[in-house]
Amino acid sequence: ETGVTQTPRHLVMGMTNKKSLKCEQHLGHNAMYWYKQSAKKPLELMFVYNFKEQTENNSVPSRFSPECPNSSHLFLHLHTLQPEDSALYLCASSPSVGTYEQYFGPGTRLTVT
Amino acid sequence: TQLLEQSPQFLSIQEGENLTVYCNSSSVFSSLQWYRQEPGEGPVLLVTVVTGGEVKKLKRLTFQFGDARKDSSLHITAAQPGDTGLYLCAGVSGGTYKYIFGTGTRLKVLA
């Protein structure tokens, strides 16, 4: 595997379910990010991790819970989501925070029913 | 709040035509990136510009960073169907690691 991978690619969940999104980067980067992409809205930064430490929580509701066990893996745990949380969730990495280039995974298309 | 406005929002053109996409802000950025995103995939980095007035060329694509580092443009010469996609600009403010993404330009090139 190369680059940034995300699983699953598609997820349908009910509002009472608990699920997790997984992201893995094979680039040796130290910073990882979660973004939300909704229709007709710009990409929204959710969380930033640098060397496994969370450095940014962009006012994200607590029903989204990130976890970064090491610099290569990032999870987003989902619990009691709302239909308006349906979106494409993108993971990205960069050599460190503030460096210019980010590399994105293919995303997880989440539908909350 | 920093915003990056892109124009046009949608663009549909014939193969072989030229086009320009704009990315504008009232804020100064230390760098600006352009990405292209295809349906069902994540954004793919095209270029990074850092210096005010900088011009970079990538085959038929020409990117320019404004002198004041508040705006940027992407010009495509002789567009091809393979250029179809969502074009996103993203800026990084000096001293922060927050990437601000633009509103996007959805381009369709018809054969």
C-alpha cells in the first residue's frame, strides 16, 4: 500500500450505532488530519494531530471522537450521529503541521439514516 | 474568519478551450495550494506557490500567486476531458497550521 488509505470507503449507519473510520498513511509523515466535505460547503478541518498529539479540535461535536495511536494511524470514532453528519470524511497527512503539502486519502462516504 | 472565494463556481467548456479559475481572499497567506478532486476520491495536490508574484507551470496548467499573497489563479490551456474535476485552492496562514480551503470550482470539459 502506498500513500494514504481509508477504510471503509462507504458506511451507512443508524443514529444509535457506533462505528469507526480508519486512516493509515505510508508516507512517513508526522501530522494527520480529519476533514469533513459536505455538498456545497468548503472542506472543513475537524482535527489535527502532530506526533500523535492532538493540536487542533475545530469545535467538533463530541459525537466525533478521534484517536491517534501512532503517527501512521488515525481513527474517527462515531457515536449517535445525526443525519446532517452525512458527508465525505477525508483523512490527510503532511510531513509536519504547517508544511505546505497535504496528501489525502480517498475518503469514507458516510450516510446516517 | 478567513475565507477563500473561488470563481466561477461551475464551468462547462468544450475541449480545446482555455479557462481561468480564481481564488480570492482578504487575508494574506504564507503559501497557497491547488488541488484537483475527482468523484469518489480525495483531493490530489497539483502545486504549491509561496512567493508573491510567483508563476508555476505544470504542462498546460499555469498557476499564479498574487503579489500581495491574497489571491491566486489557475489557467488551463487547451482543456481536455481529463481535466474534468473539482478544483480547490487552499491557503496556509503564516505561523499556523490551519489550512483554509476555497469554495471550489467544478469544471467539466466536453469532448
